[in-house]
Amino acid sequence: MLSREQVWELARSVHAYGIEVRRHIHRYPELSFEEHETHKYLAAELQKLGHSFRSHLGGGTGLHVVIEGKQPGPVVALRADIDALPIQEETGLPFASERPGIMHACGHDVHTAVLLATAKALQSIKDDLPGTVVLIFQPGEERNPGGASLMIRDGVLDRPKVDAIFGLHVDPYLQVGRMAFAPGPVMAAPDELRVTVTGRGGHGAWPHRTVDPIVTAAQVITSLQQIVARNVDPIRPAVLTVGLIQGGTAHNVIPDEVSFVGTVRTMHEEVRRLMPERIETVIRGVCAAAGATYRMEYEHGYPVLVNDPEATEIGRRAAIAVLGEENVGAMEPSMGGEDFAYYLERVPGTFARLGVRSPDNLAPHGLHTSRLMIDESSIAVGVAYYIQVVQSFLTGDR
Ligand SMILES: [Zn+2]
Ligand SMILES: [Zn+2]
């Protein structure tokens, strides 16, 4: 077992490398499932580090690294997502994105850098590890069906069989040097709703000769809000947001059709099952009353992310060991979705938050914004946490 000082020494020794990796990946972001250059870069770096790995997984751009210790023991997995978002960067950083309209605005560049720097750090201590460390670099976290599900299909939890998995996400509101954990359901299942309401168009002056899909769609959307208010158990969170509505061409023309799309987010399986059924009942009723017809599509996204209580405690204690009790807090549940949930359906583990806010940044920009800023000293924090969680888990000193 490395002492706290030794863990930090090791984490600091790979910090410059981690920053270099992060800036490279940040400069050349790629969209979900198109991370070909990132994949090539990661493969080259892993080759240099001398780790054995499988590449071209998860639809083509994922990597699976297996680091075997000298002694037999349990298998612990760590995961990073590698994809970026369709956002035009506005940070003004010297290493800002060189790809127009694409940016690492969810911090996956940091996740990847932390994991690759951890791979470098593990190189020097792997002979002392009683067990195996699996590193998963996965594509496509930001897009259905989620790279995690494809990586699992390609055997990253089975060859070798993983006993526990740990992951983290940057948090732009949490100060650097801090982490946050919580057991149980902490992130939502993000499902998608697509609806088209069809009426009969005509002149705006003679509505009685039409079936107005605009008025009908407006009633449908308003009525849908009552599902969360009246049908869902108030202590179980649910969100129904219509984010886009389209229809019509002119102020005096009643169109034939209006369509809208929305996101439906829940934290419990029974609420998740209830939603599409209630939504369709409301749409059917309102449309019938208006004489309109409808088409509804409902697409299930990622599962609810449920942190295993025991693994969460292992992660929390590992963070306390390297950061001190005062810097490890409780993670607030959020209605965001995250495909790490797929791994947690299969093996116990925990998904934590990593603080990346500079102490002097008092008005941070959030994830998925063009001005997201990361305090890069968070990279060493992430590495120290991962080294500690690996040695805690493998040695059983939890
Ligand atoms: Zn994101
Ligand atoms: Zn993300």
C-alpha cells in the first residue's frame, strides 16, 4: 500500500503528462461515435506506455486496457468517455478547439486525460498490485444508444470478469480539490418523446371548417404537465420538458400538422414505466376531443444510474484518504442522464463528481456551454483518487 504522500507523489509525477493529453484532446474534439483521431491517439499513447489493450471496440473507437498485477486478485475497472459536443467553443483558450462547431464542453477531455495519466502512473506500481485493473475508454456517451452499452457487448466487463467499476464526472460548480459521492439512484433515465398532431388545415378566418392542430397541440402540451403533477408520486422525481415545437407557415393559415419533441426523465423504474402509458392516454384524449389524430414515438434512453452503497463507501473513503474529510461531500442527485448507468446495471460501482472550479472563478459556466472552464489541477486529483481506489479495492483495505 502506498501512503497518502506516495499516492500524491505518483499523481504529481504524471500531472504534466495529463495536462498535455487533456490539451491535445481538447484541441481536437470529435463527436459521438466519430472519435477516430482520439482513438488513434489513445492507442499510440497506450502503446508507448507498454500496456496491452484491445482497440476498435464499441462501434469502432473504444479501447479496453487490461493491467495485470503480479499477484492474483480481484478485478477493478475505471472508465472514461471520450466524445465531444456540437458546440462552438468560446473560451479563448490557447488550446481551444480547432474543429469549428465541436467542443469538449462536457469535460470528457479531462476524464480521458485523468484515465490515461492513471495508466501511466499504474505502470510503475503494477507489479505490486494484488489483482487486475481494467481501463475503459468508451465512445459516444452523449448519444443513444450510449457507448457504454456497446463496450459491454464487446466484453469489457467479462474478459476478465470485472468485480467493481469506478467512474467520475467533472463538476464545474464544485471547487477543485473536492469530490462528491452518493449511494442509490443519482441520475435519471432520459427518455425521448416525439409527437405529431394532425388536423385539417385551412384559412385562419374560417376555423370552423378546419381541425386546428396548433390549438390541439397546445392543449396536449399543457395537459401533459399534469402527469408529473397529478399521476407521479410526489416524492419520486420526474420531469417532462417539451423542447421543440414546429408547425405552421403564416399568421392566417391553419396548418395540417404540428409536431413536438420532448425529454422525459425519471429516477425509479415504476415511474419510468408509467410515463409513456399516461402520456399516450392524454394525447389520445385531447386529440379525440378536437377531432385530430396523432402519431407518437417513445424512445428509451439510458437506465437510471444507481450507485452501489458499498462501492460508494469504498470510493468515498479513498477520496477522503487523499483529499481529507473536509473536501469530500455528498453528491446532489440530478435529472441528467449518463450511460455509466449501463455498467452499474451489471457490476457494483460508483460514479462520483470531481471538482474543477478554480477558487477565483465565482461565476462558473456549466456543462454543455461554450465557455466551460476547467482548473487543470483537477487532473492530479482525479489520478490520486483513482490510484487510491484501485489499491483500496485490490488490497481489500477498504
Ligand atoms: Zn454531457
Ligand atoms: Zn458528460
